[in-house]
Amino acid sequence: MARNVLRNLRKSVAMLSAVGLLGLTAACSGPSNQAQDGPVEIRFSWWGNEGRAQLTNKAIAEFEAANPDIKVKPEYGDISGYFDKLATQVAANDAPDVITMGGAYPAEYANRGALLDLSKVSGSLDLSKMDQGALGNGQVQGTQYGVSTGANALAIVVNPAVFKAAGVELPDDSTWSWDDFARTAADVTAKSPKGTYGTATVLTHDSLDAFARQQGESLYTEDGQLGLGKETVQDYFEYSLKLSESGAAPNASETVEKLNVSTEQTLMGMGQAGMMLTWSNSLSALSKASGADLKLLKLPGETPTPGIWLQSSQFYTISARSQHTEAAAKLVDFLVNNESAAKIIQSDRGVPSNSEMRTAIQDLLTPQGKVEAEYIDQIGKMDFAPTYIGPTGSTAVSEITARINTDVLFKRLSPEKAAEQWNSESKAAIGK
């Protein structure tokens, strides 16, 4: 789920170095779109749970009915192995035609020549109705490589039933601090049955960015440098350790067990957590898994300086080596501009970045989907600092953050030493 879970990406980043060779080949030869007899087949990859697969396959069926000469072969799996597999495929010149990406991955692959400049398929892919901010999110140095699937934002997912059972009041998200979050979570844990925690939060690369932004810093600067100081990183690891030691969150062993699990296997998905820091478009899937009426709250510590930002949930990209780029572009166009697709997918990949599609699905959204849309609308009205796509190598920082945070939780590193190591490894990863 995102969708921005802790991932083991060391293999993925190493494999990407081989992709650098592809840029030379692609620049010389370019993709082929020669006419062929009969239908063409394109491959479409994404990650997610079975619910997403069902929705996507239904949208694919609609696309194939409208485009009988194009057959779409779906390729999907859990987030845990998705990018490792993709790196292997790209290095072997066997990438899917349409590739779903997230975070800094479009920049990572585009800078290595693995993605198609979408202006080359503008006749089949209309981006004129996309929000300007969403378009910018998919650009690398001014070139459009990705198409936003929809808007997303970090949030605290809350299970009111867990709070009620514990006799703890829901926090006021207009004023609460990170200290308030920790106290509330510890209170819920103390008053709940064994195995239920105040927060299932595993602090991540993304929440570190929000934490830094609240201090007037940022994970990355406009020119691709690290934009946060050692003290901020140390505070972040100290806070992570505090949540674990206080019982507000699971201990180190339980936390590691819950890395890279499916939505249904998270503590929130199993109804065993009062709160969880994750992405807003996780609400529907978590609500379905838990069977509970979950809510969204704004992040703690958002006053006086907001750390939140609107981010594209995911991106559709096209392989630079695809032999069927026009067919691939038609699929992407259908997914972001066609009402049939919008009504099927709704907010599963974020609130649509095409305003006409937002209008088309408004009355169809589930109660949770409407909550997601309202939250995005609320965040969109806030005055927050600009965001910058991570530089080449920044995808490794996600793994670095997760690994070092684990060492802190197991007390193999002090927060101070962890901050030093994080700074050193992250600078090396981005070559700065």
C-alpha cells in the first residue's frame, strides 16, 4: 500500500546501475512501432492487494473491449518484491510496456534512459485535463515521464472503535503535537487487550520528510542535496525509539515482523491498532480489511509550520524499450481520462488528477472514498512548502532509513550514531 512502506531496495538500486547502459541504446535506436498483423500485446505492471487487482483487471477488460486490437497482459504482486523484480526486468531488457511507479522511481529510471519521453506519444495520450501540480510531479528536469494516477497525502488513520473500547478520547488534529500523539498512543495501549497498540506506525522515509518540513527543512533541496540537519534526524530516531519503549507502538521484534506485510496483515487491518501513519488512499483498503469505520486525521505537529504535501499516489510510465508505445499510451490515456475506468478504479490509486474524472466518480465513492477525497481537498487548501523529487540514488534512502531505524529499535545504534550513519550513507547514495 504505499504505498510508501518500508522496502528492501539494495538489490533494486544495484540492478539499476545496469540500466544506465540502456540510455545509450535507447538514444540510438528508440522504440519501434512498426505495423503488425493482428492484435498487439502489451504488458502492464503494478503492485497492490487482490482488491486492486480485481478493479484493475476490470478496467483492462473495458479497455480491451474499446480497443480490440490491443491485448493487455497484467503483471502484479506485493510491494515487497515489486521494485526488485522491475530492476531485474529492465536490466535484462524485458520491462513491461506500462510500468506503475511511485515516489522518486520515475526520476531514478528516467535519468538512466529507461523511460519514454511522453511527448513522443502525445497523439495517443492527452494530458491537457490533468491538474498542473500533478503534471509537474511526473516531470524530470522538465520532461514528462510519468502520469499521476491521483493525489495522495500522509495522514493518521484512526480506528474509533479501539479508542472507545480503551476509554480514550480521539485527539484534536487541529492542535495536537508529536508529544500528544505519543501520549495518546501509550494510553490506548495501556487500556487495551494485549496485542492491541495505540499506534501501528512504523516511521519511514516519508514521515521523516514530513518531520523535517515541520522544522523548516526538507529531505531534499531543489538542487538534489540533503536538506535536513543531523539534529533533526537524531530527534526522529529518538522519537521512534520512544514510541517503542513506551509501549505506544510494538517492540522491535514485532515491528520487524510487520514490515512489508499486506494490508490485511497490518495491525490496523486486523483491528489491533488505534492509529497508523500512512497514506490517505489506504483508508478504503484498511477499512475493508478491519471491518471498522476508520477515520483520517491530519499529522501531529502541523502548527505553526505544516510538514504535509500533496503527492501523486503513483505514476503510470512507459518503457523506453517498448515496441508498442502508442498502444501503451492508449492504455494510460484510458486509465486517467476515461469515465468507465474512473468509475471502476475510483480513488484506489488516489483522488483522480483529472477534474472531470473527480466529478464523474463523486456520487459513486464509498463513504471511505469520500473521506479520502475530502481530506485531499482539505490538504490542498493549506499553505505548505514546495516539494522536490529526490535525486538519482534517493530510492536507496528509503531502505537506509528503514534499516537504521531497525538498528535503533534493537538498540544496536544510539539515535546520535544512527543520525551520523544515516547522513553518511544517504549522502553516498545520492552522490553528494
